[in-house]
Amino acid sequence: MSVVIVGGNECMTRRYKELCEAYNCKAKIYPKQASGLKNVGSPDLLVLFTSTMSHKMLRSVLCATKGQNIPIARSHTSSMAALRNILEQHVSCAPCRA
């Protein structure tokens, strides 16, 4: 399963990626506005951390994924617990505890 995370804390990108890997998900993380944000592709889940992103960044990612029928999970906080709750709701398998 592929996950795109937009927003969040830049220093937490490695931890976001590790948590997604524990749920057998491949993650792309965009903590800042980037020119590549228009090439998000078609992930299985789009996670938006709204408190740490600008309105321009939000509009850009929503325009890039418009009409693709991608599930979008929005969270005001960008904590690991928030991401864990989102992944538990949207990913069918439990995390690996190895």
C-alpha cells in the first residue's frame, strides 16, 4: 500500500517513514512546499497534516489529486500517535512487532 504524507514536521520524516514501513506501507513524505508536489501520483492513501501546511500547499495537493478517488485522511496534529491512528483505520493489516 502506498501512502503520501503532506505536511508534518520536517525532523519527523524518518519516524513517519518507519511507522509506515511497520504497517507494510511505502511512504512518500512532503513536509514542505516543493515543486514535485504536483507529481504526487495516485497513492492508496493521502494523509494531510493540516496544522503544519500552508493553504497554498493544501490547494496544490488537492488539485493534483482531484478526480482520482483517493482516500484522504486529515489530521490537525502531526504526531506519531495521529499517524498511527490514521494507519490503523485505513490499513487492513496489523503492524509488525519484530
